[in-house]
Amino acid sequence: MRHPFVINQRLLFFYGIFWLVFFGGNVFLQTIWYHVPVSVSIVDSAASYLLYPFLGASIWYAIRYNSIDDVPISKMLVFHFIYSTILNIIWIYIGFIIFKAFFPEQIGNHINSLPAKAFGGYLIYVVYLIFFYAVDYYFSFKEKVRKESELKALVKEAELHALKSQINPHFLFNSLNSISSLTMSDPGKAQEMVINLSQLMRYSLRFNQNEKVTFQTELENNKLYLNIEKVRFGNKLNPIFKIDENCLNAQIPNMILQPLYENAIKYGVYETTSPVDVITESKCRHNMLEVKISNTYDPEVIHKKGEGIGLRNIRERLEILYSNPGLIKVEDSKNMFSVTLAIPQN
């Protein structure tokens, strides 16, 4: 990892401000409290508290190669004691040279202050350790969160593709089965169904990597599917659309409605001899797209048992995409089966 002062310019700015304030405070204290000449105080403080920030920045690399998690505490303490001693010697020596160059006549007083300065250097080193270990922990935590987010995104994508791989073959099987039943009895209608099916597959492939499409696009795709089944079932299948035009540009997960139409035909149209209405309604309110798909059925013929793969996959897709398991509502009355999807638009 690069030095935090290189990565974060704002942190470097406040670091510089802190030491400038510390430098100014030391000059003020020496001048006012100890009556040290201003020029002497400025040189002495600069040699100490403007020099140490440059040397102290190197402590970052000392902690990066001596992680608390990877290095035994005893070994780490010995390393930092040696490193701080070397750093103190360099700091004191350079400060001594600078001070001597400006005030050689007062070098004796400066030498007398070196033990206290050395002790202060060790204290400053400890403060640096605490600061840099905190920064290292913060950056490591952010990196961990970033990697976890990437991993969750990959898992989420894998789960979505797994769900789609269950839905698409199921849909393809039903469509091919419908075409097969017409190849001998009505080749013209079979050809029409093949053309519509090819358009559906193009849609599926085109938006395979684009998880969301407009409601209008999804609706048009499913009208193709209903047209395929309309060829097979004729007047038994009666699609009805009650669409609010204000909802057409809303975003919706692609291929999420098609299993609902499959179920409506499988459980409502397939076994009955009477016309069956498949009703699609939409509303937009409170940043939510509500899509309700209903179908009539004969309760004496159809017996529903539990929730099939289509509804289960839709529920799981919505939960993965929106982290909300309550976005699908299933209702079953005497002769009407309805599924309502609530798609957030935020």
C-alpha cells in the first residue's frame, strides 16, 4: 500500500497544519515563558518540530512491514525500539548541526537540552505509531469492505445467472412443445410461432447482461410470447392489457414477467374449454411500479399445489436485486389467480 500522505492529500494537509501549529506554539512558549530570544527559539523549534515531520513520515513503512497480525509482539517491540533510536540519533544530530550553524555561541545550552529532547523523540515516535497503526487499520478495513462488496456482487451475479438458467430452458421447452403440436396440424401457424420464438430468444440474448429494461420493452417481449400461445389456443386465450402509459419508462428486471404468463396459461388455459382472460395491469405510485397479472380458471379442473419454480425464482430474483423479500404478492380466489410485483424505482 502506498503512503497515506500520497493517497490522501487532505490528510497530508492537516498533518502539515498540525506541525506548523506545534512549531508556532513552541516558539511562543520559549519566547514568552522562558524568555528565549525569538531568533533562537525559531531556529531551535524549526530544527526540532519542522524536521521531525519529514523523518517521522518514514515510520509508516516500519509499521507496514511489522503488522500486529503477522509479527510477534516481542519482535515488533525490539524492532521499533531500534528504529526509534536510529531515528532519534538522526533527528538530534541534524538538529544539532542546524542550531550550531546559526548560534555556535549557545551550543552548550543546546547540548544540555539533548537528553530531554531524546526522551521527547521517543514519545513522539509512540504517537506516530498509534497514528499510523490507526491509519493502517482504517485503510485495511476499507480494502476489506471493498473486496467483500466485490465478492457479494460476484455471488449476486452468479445467483441471478443460475436463476435465469432455470427459467429460460423451462420457457424454451414449453414453446417448442407448442410448436411441435402444430407442425403436423397447421404448418403455417407453426412457422409463425417459430418466427416469434426467434424474436423472443434474440431479446433474451440481447439483454442477458443487462439486468434491467424498461417496462415497455419487457411488455412488448411478453406480448410476443402471448402471440405464440394465442396461435395454439385460439379464442381460449384472451390477453387483456390495462397499462398506465406513465409506467412505460419504469425500470424492471428483464424476463421477470414471462414465467407469470407461463403459469397463467399452464394453470388457466391448458385444461379448460372456456375462454380465459389473462389480465395485465400496471400502476406507478410512490416511486414504485406495480404490475399485476391475473388469470381466470376453473376451480373444478385446476388444483394448485404450492409455489412452482417460476414464482419461486421470481421471488428470489427480486430479493437478490432489491434486498426485499416482500415484493411479490400471490392471491388465489375462487376463480381468479393473481400475482402482483412491486418494483422499486429508486
